[in-house]
Amino acid sequence: MLVLERKLGEEVVIDGEIIVKVETVNKNGVGLLINRLDGHVITLNNKIHQNFSVPLGVGKSTTLNGNTVITLTDVKNNKVYLGFDAPKSVIINRKERNG
């Protein structure tokens, strides 16, 4: 599992197509905004979506496109720790803010 630290408003890019943005943070969990850059649909837990928000509690997971599992591993001091389980062919990158 790859674990990345993110803060409110920061993003992770999956395969250069899917943006996962930390939309809300509290001590019990996060709200993630998930969308595709090209506007195509995404499957989330076997349901089809375009742009959507998903709440995650600590220790809870959601599955994107049937092959990428996102788990909220921890929340500390407004820092979110997201775990990613995906095939080796799936590229996962932090999207850094400019400036």
C-alpha cells in the first residue's frame, strides 16, 4: 500500500486521468471529491459516476474503477493519510501546489 499525506484542498492524480481532492477534513474522516479530467465516467464501488464526493472514515475504503482501493489510514492535525492499493501499472502521484 502506498500512503500519501495530503491536506485540505490538496490532490492526488491517478493514471493522469482521475483527480482525488481532499474536500473536507475532520477528526473522524474526510470528504473526497473525485473526477476525471476528460469527463468520462468512473466506477465507485461498482456504481457509475462522473464527478462525485465520497465520505471516508478512518479505516474505511472505497474502490475506483474496480482496481484501485483508496483507504483513509489516519487523520492527524488536519493532515490526511490516504492509502492506495492498485496494480503496478496504475500511476499514483501527488499533485503539488505551485508557489
